Amino acid sequence: MKHLRRITAFVLLLCLLPLSACKGDRAGNSDTKIEMDVQEYESGNIAEIPKITYDTTRKSLKKTGGKNPQIDFINSDIKNSFKANYERFIKDSRKGYVDIRTYPFSDDRYIQLVISYNEYPVYGTDGVMRSYCFDKAANKLITAEERLRQDGITLDELKKKAEAAFTPEFEGDKADDVGLSGFVILDGKTIYLLNLMIKNDNAVTRIVFYSYDLKQGTLKRLNRDRLFDRELLLHLDPPLCYDREQTQEGRTHTAELKLTAENLKQNADGSFSLESKTVFTVSKSEPVPPFIQEIIGLVEKAESGGIYNMTSEYSFSLTEKLEYPVWLIKYDTAPDGKGKKCMDIVLQTDSNAFRIHSVTDVRDFSKMSEKITAVFESAKLESAG
């Protein structure tokens, strides 16, 4: 799927950036603080891209020409990943929304940032996270690898602990892979930030945000719209998302599904006709859990019964074509097969389930089925508003 591929490419970009930093010089950092490099809330986008600032005239930085290489490394990493990807999103006029959220922490010892990134509409992924922890006393960036060493645990051991603590959200869920996205240090204890790949034989693979409290040995499902309680965070001016009522959790990403096949005729009631033999309607509802039984239930509810000889499947070919998960449902409107033939698809994003419903006379169905599939393949998801 396109959006998953794009997010995966961004993950690879982050992974290619160096994770180690040069040796600290123990310069004083009492004036070091977090500011926003980009803070925009326009056209449905959320772009919160931070930077760490410091006094370049500080005497301790005289030998480095007023530069703090450790902080400059962090700022460069953010610029070359989050900011660069945001600028490409705007330049390419991509459809949908970009969502980049920043969570800043600061105390006497550490300045910490957690940044999340996603693009909408999307399905199956919470996006990506990355953290930065700057030790003001030691004047150095603490990498995830270094924090693991400080905690006396290996990455493999951390993954095994997370897998052991995993509780399925849906029946059949399995934590297939655990990726380390970073960490935060709160009250001296480490909270590791994880991306879990959740597989289920009856559902689409999902990539989900979790945190693991090393001291408590607990795994917590994170809310991608608010990763941390606001009481733990800095409160900046202008406020960031967690301090803005209109962008708090529950934000929706509205889209519409359009049929673009050239041989369709639109009818007065909003439906579409194909060669006067097949009628199509497009509807939108709330998303349902990603299981075929739930998808079937959505269709049955829409038809109020009267469904016979149903077959259903997850369509890999249509999913590849439409770039979102698609289920294909076929059924009759009469038990003896003498009624109408229906072929539906249900396409699901994080915010909506879209159903394209087609009705064809039994006598015409065999010669129309491929043409119906072509209409399904012509569907395009467009941002609304």
C-alpha cells in the first residue's frame, strides 16, 4: 500500500542517519532550550518540528567557533528527516494530510524530544517515532544503544520482554516484530518507545505504537494522537497539539471515494450505471475492526438481510491497485439464484469504511464481472475539505 510504503521509506531514512555523536565537551547548558523551527496548522496538516537552541557566545564554545556539535547534530538530524520529508510533502502537493507532532521534556539534567510522523488517510500503521535525549550535564546526546548499555540490557532482551508482556487487542493478534524507536527518561527510569508489528491470520498486519517501562516490566499501548500525558510535557507558546483543544485526540481525516471509470453514467439519484446493466453506489461509514466477519456484518447491515450464497475474501490485487485494504464480497438477492447478483468491495482507512455496491441482473453477470472489477479499480480516495 502506498502510504505504508511511504512511511517505510521514511523509517529507512531515519535508520540511515547516524545514531552516534561526537564526544561531549561538558559545556554549561543552563541556557539551552527547546523552540519550534516549524509550527503550522493549515489545510488539515499538523507540522510541529522542533530545534534546540543555545547561547553561541558562551565562553566554553569559543574553541568550536560558538558551535555545540552535539546539539547541532540533533538539529541536523531533525532537519534532514522530519523537516525534509514535510517540505517534500508540501512541494509534491500530496493528497491527504501530514501529521508531525512534538513532545518536549526538560528538567535539570535532560532535554528530551519525541517526534511522531504519519500521513493520512492511512490504514494499518501509527506511523513512526523518534526520540532525542540531550544530557545537559555531560553535554552529549544519549543514543538508544547507549541507554540500553546503561540499563544493562541488550536490544534482543528488550524485544523478548516486550513480546512476553504483549496483550492481544483482537483475538489472534501476535507481536511478530518489535522495533525500537527511542526512549525517554522520566524520574530516573527508562521508558522505551516501540513499534510493534501485529500480525493476525484473519486481519491486516498493523504497525502500532507501544511503550515499555523497564522498571515495572509493563507494555503500554500508546495513543498516536497524544503519546504522553500533558502533565509530563513542557508547555510552549504558541501551544503544541497536546495543549490545543481542536487538535487533541479524536481528530478525523475526512476523505471521499470517487469512481473515475470513463464509461460510467451518473444517475439523478447519485448512483452510476455501466452499459445500462450494472448499477453502482458508493457509501461511507465508521471503520470496523479489520476482520472479515466485521466486513461481512457491515454489508449485511446495509442490506438489511436478503443476502444469499455469499462468498468473501481479502483481495490482494485490489488492495495493491487501490493502495488500501480491500475486501471483496459476492452474493445473490434471492436464495434460488434467480434474483440479482451483487459484487461489493469494502475499502477501509483509519477513519472510514467505504463500500462500493454493484447490482447486476443474473443473465448479464458473467459478461459484466470483469468490467465491474475494472470500475472498482478506477476508485480514487480524495481528501475532503
